[in-house]
Amino acid sequence: MERFERQIILPELGREGQQKLKMAKVLVAGAGGLGCPAILYLAAAGVGTIGIADGDQVEASNLNRQVLFGFNNIGSSKAAAAAKFISERYPDTQVNVYDRFLTVENIPKILPFYDIVIDGTDSFATRYMLNDASVLFGKPLVYGAIYRYEGQIALFNTGKGSANYRDLFPKIPDSGEIANCSEAGVLGVLPGIFGTLQATEAIKWITGIGELLINKVLFCNLKNHSFYEIDLVPSNEAQKNRPATLEVFLKTDYSVNCQTVSDIGWNEALESSNPKSSVFIDIREPDEIPRWSNSQCLEIPYGELEEKAELFSEETSIFLFCQHGIRSRPAAVELRKTLKRNNIYSVTGGVEHPDSPVKQLI
């Protein structure tokens, strides 16, 4: 207990609170900008079991904010690298690694094991899915989200009369309506602050100290250091689209409901493409340059894409690209809805991306 002595002397926490932390099991969904500081401070505080779920790999662009990783981790599993970092420093914390993204299929096998969940994800599809699962299994959910210089945090689903994510966002935003970090950018310290706040809220809930963010959302803007709260009122109307049973949950396709689209990089798209079963489509206007002379590339402007959608069989993977990747995302969403299938992708960064084979022709 020596390493916790500064916490134990807090009159509200004491040895009893420290023991509660030791017995607690916290699931962190996403080992990214929010998840990394949350995981670090949960372990440092003495949380006995931490689950880390993330199917992504470390990239160089992560390193300005994902503080558990360094250059030597690039290409490694985020979940495994984060677990290794924690285990080497805090061997008294048990770390469970889930080297995969949480889905409707696997979350019912994972979530019941934990007491509380921290949402460190960055897609609306996953947030709605995680929220609905936490309601079904009766698990409190510490929500956090960041955008450029701003962030927000709340504690959902703590019992009867407690709001959840659908009360905050009753209407599912369209894909492209709100950009993610790769598109909008983020100041590196921002997720550090909000990931730490998420860990704080989990610790407060576990130990019973302080005032929790129940039916409240805390906002912060780092540009002017403004903090403010809004009240959140639970609404029966907002819950109508939430799966009422586990059976319905297992049949819910959140990727369709949230109108998300799988972004894909040029290198991955080129490696996975096959002349017989995939096609690249340049959705730019004919006067936009440079053009790409490639047998796998068709030129179909955005405005004509939907009427020609039936040209492609269900087995054909479709990679859409434009100048910067901005038009191709909503185009991919619309095409997925029209064709009712998911093997349609938006190529990140478009022609202007450094990995683009089109860019190299200039």
C-alpha cells in the first residue's frame, strides 16, 4: 500500500476507498488519445483490473497525444502495447487485452465481467453500440469526446433516472457531419485532459467520493480555458431506437444505422485490390487534375455515381476517391445505402495524400 499513501490519507477515500479501487474492474474501450491517459491514471490509482479493447495499430500520427506509445511501438497492437506499458510499471494491476474492436457479437461476452466502462472511441457507430450495451447490462459508462480544442465528458447509466448517450444525441448524425481527429485535427494535450477526467469520474464512482456528472455534461474549450456544465434530462422519446433486448441488440447493424463508412488508406486499398473483384472510382469532375491512368480506375463524377451504382456486382469492392477525401466519404455512405452492402470505401486524403499514386504523376 506504500505507493498509495498520498491517496489513503485523503479523508474521503482512506483505506476503504483504496480497497474498493483494488477490487474494481474497469473496461476501457479504445486505447487512443482518451484511452491512454485514462488507462495510465486508473492503473496509477490502484484499480485492480483494467480491460483494454482496441483492434487498431500504433501509427506515427498517434504520438502527439497517445502517451503510452513511442516510435518503437509503431505498427504494434495498441491494446497489447498499452498493456505492456502498464504491466511493466504497475505489476499489481491485472491487464486484460482484447486485441479487437468491440462489436455487437463480442461485447456481450466481455462487458458483464466489468463494473464500469470508459468510452475512449471516436466513431458514432461505436458510441451508440457501447451505450446501448451498457444500458442492457446495467453498466455505468464514462463518456468522453474531443474536437480540435474542445471536449466534453459525462457519466451515463448509473441507475434509474440516469441519462445516457441517446439523451445527449437523440438523432444519429450523418457520416461527415462531424469530423474525426484525422480530418479536423486535435491539440495533443486535449485528450490528455479529458482522458484524465474520465479516469477521475470512474475513480469517484468506484470509491463514492465527490459529486458525479450524472445528468450533466461538462464542456471545456482550451482556447480560452472556459469550463461549463449543462443539465441533461432523460427522455423516453430519445430511447425509442435503442434495442430493448439482447436479442434485438445482436441483430442491430450499427454501421448502417449510423451511416458510417470505412475509410481506407491508399497503401491498404492498393494491396487489397484485385483487378477481377475491385474497382477504384474517381468521383471528381473531368477538369480536376491530375488524372489516374490505371486499368482498375473508372471516372464517374459524384453526381452520376448513384445512377450507375447497379453496374457493380455485390462481390466487387469499390474504392472511391476525390481530391482531398472530403467528397468521397459522403459518396461512400450514399452508395452503401443504395447497394445495401459494406464493401465500399472512401480512400483517405484523396489525390492529395502523400501515399496517393495519382499525386505521384504530377
